[in-house]
Amino acid sequence: MLWGGASMFGLFVFTEGWPKFQDAIYKKIPLLGPTLEDHTPPEDKPN
């Protein structure tokens, strides 16, 4: 059980920057979803 939890935590840390994982998994988690959404105004984004 401990190794399974540690493996899942390692997987989450390793894949947090991948957009496919963010859309498929992380945005559906209630606590993580709002933190991953981009709230930057369009005029502040680079072209």
C-alpha cells in the first residue's frame, strides 16, 4: 500500500507539466482543477 501510494505520487509529480494529463486527469480532481486553469487575460499572453 505504501509503495503504491508513493508510485502514484511520483507519477503525478512527473506528469504534472504534460497538457494531456492535465486535461484528462488533473482538471477532474476537485482540489487541483481550479489551480491548473489559465486565468491570464488575452492581452497579457505572448503571441
